[in-house]
Amino acid sequence: MKTKLLTAMVAVALPLLVSSCGSEEKAPVTQAAASTPGVIVEDAWVRSTAGAKDTTMTAAFMSLTNPGDTDIKLTSATSPAAGLVQLHEMAMKDGKMVMQEKAGGINVPAGSHAHLAPSGDHVMLMELKQSLKPGDELPLTLKFSDGSTHDLTLPVKAFTEEEEHYHPTPTPTPASSTTPTPAS
């Protein structure tokens, strides 16, 4: 009888001992992950398509802060509201500002930040499944080089400066600019 009781006690205690040993081994990993925070996303929003020339695309903007010791890149983004999502930049090409896909992602420097803004880096949402009006919300998932992801719900806001930021007008030449003449 004592043998059966001892066997029963071992049968109950052994899984508890083994599981507690396993969690001790995992504790340092969890603690290390907590001490290296990922990118913080703030002030995220998406431009309304109301009044836009092309209502099949829009852009998302935000501030990304990296409090860690290592640079992290925003490598991709996805949204069920769009057929295609890319990371874009505005760049000078053949004397014109053009919007193009940003090769290699968007860098968020260690101990610093990156701003995704009109006329700069941004998340481009194309092949939209429906138009977006101010007050709507858009789901967006950001993926980073450190393996982290952020699932966001972005508010849709009106943005009336589309022509200036996405299709810039040529810079005035010196002959067409006006220079004030000093009063005599």
C-alpha cells in the first residue's frame, strides 16, 4: 500500500516539478524581451479618399519611436481594406518629385524616431475595396525587422492638400519669382 501511495504521489508531483523547471528556463527569455522594447506607434491616421482624383488609393501617416539600442526597420504593412500595401517615399527623379516604393523599408533609428508624413515616407494603400470618408476607421498591421507587429485601427481624416504634397508643382525659376525692391 505504501508503494502505491508513493507511486501516486510521484505521479502527481513529477509533472509539477517538470513544468516548474521548464518555466524557470523560459523566464530569462521573457525578461530579456521585456528589456528591449519595440517600436512605439503614435498619431497614426489615414487620408480620406473623399474629394480625391483617384479614390482607389490613399496613404497612412504616423510617428514611429524606437527606444531601443538597435535600429529597427518597418519592413511591410497589410490591410484587409486594400488589395496592395507598400512602403513609399517621395524622391527626386529626373528633376521631379515622384512617389515610389521605398526599397529596404523605413528605418527607425535606435533611440530616435521616424515620421511618416505627407511629402515624405508613408504607407501607401492601393486597390482600396471601398472609399474612405472622414470618421471611418481602417485596420492596418505593421511588420518590423525585429519580428514585432502592430495591429492598428487608424482614424480616417480629411486631407485637402493632396495636390501640393502628392503632385508638387514645379519650383519657380528666378525669372518668375518676385524679389521685393528696397524703398528709396
